[in-house]
Amino acid sequence: MQTASFLYLGCPKSATQWFLRAYWHQRIREEVGNEAAVVSMGDYNDEPFNRSLTEYSLAISSRKKVVSPYARNPWFYNLMWRFLGHDVATYYFSSTPNMLDQFLVSEGMLKDDSIFSVDEDSVEIIRFPEMLKGDYDAPREFGRPSGTLDEDGFSDHFPIGMVVREM
């Protein structure tokens, strides 16, 4: 029997949280098996290529390496890599696009015989027109009552979405 696990550690503030993502991924594999379907998602405040994701969280851009029968590590496949270099982002700082929100999926979400799978083509950065502001179409954030408040605003990050299928 295959189960799905959704791991949410929020926004890491320290190296401990980066390592925890890989640790819990490994523990789930030990308890459920290597084929466990695991999704780790959220605002990690780091780009897909940052060391915190690639080395500490074991999140990489190579789908082939994640599903390899020779893999020694419990790799995650980072579904957000494909957006890099296309002038789209989940967060903008000083009009510079940043891909800080991630979908990380385990081997168990990628194999043909998995009970749960991710539709890779469905991964998106959700950007409705009413969520945009400025020349760079940055997120229209809600703000704070103590500072700039936009009651029609949303978040300082664009949401991300994907379809997970049960086979």
C-alpha cells in the first residue's frame, strides 16, 4: 500500500530547518518505504539553486537522478527549476524576480507505477490580473495596518499550484 505524505516546514530560518526537510523525507522512506509519495512545499526564502535546497534539503533539478535505482540519497525533484530564466517569479525584491516558493516531490510521486503522481505540466505560478502591481507585475501585497495597507491586496508572494493525481 502506498501513502502520500505532505511535508510542510514553512519558511526555514536556519540550517537546522533545511536539514530537517531531508531528515523527515528519509524517515518517511524508512517507515513507509522508498516508494512513499512525498510533497514538500512552501516559501523557503531561497532560490532552487541555493545550497540550502540543493545540498541540505537534497532538492535537485534532475528528475532522472531522483528516480534512479542507483540513487543513494533521498532526493527531491524541485518542480520550480523550469521557471528560472523566464522573467517570472513568486516574489519580487527591488523589481528583481525571485523563485522563493517551491514544490519538492519524491521518487514516489514520479514513477509510472506510483499510486500518487504529480502532473508536471500543471505546475504554475498563479497570477490573476487583480493580484498584479507595478511595471514588473509584482504581487499586490495586503500590507500591514501599521504601514502601507491595501485592503484589496493579497500576499507579497504569488501562490503556486499543481495537480496531484491518485492512480
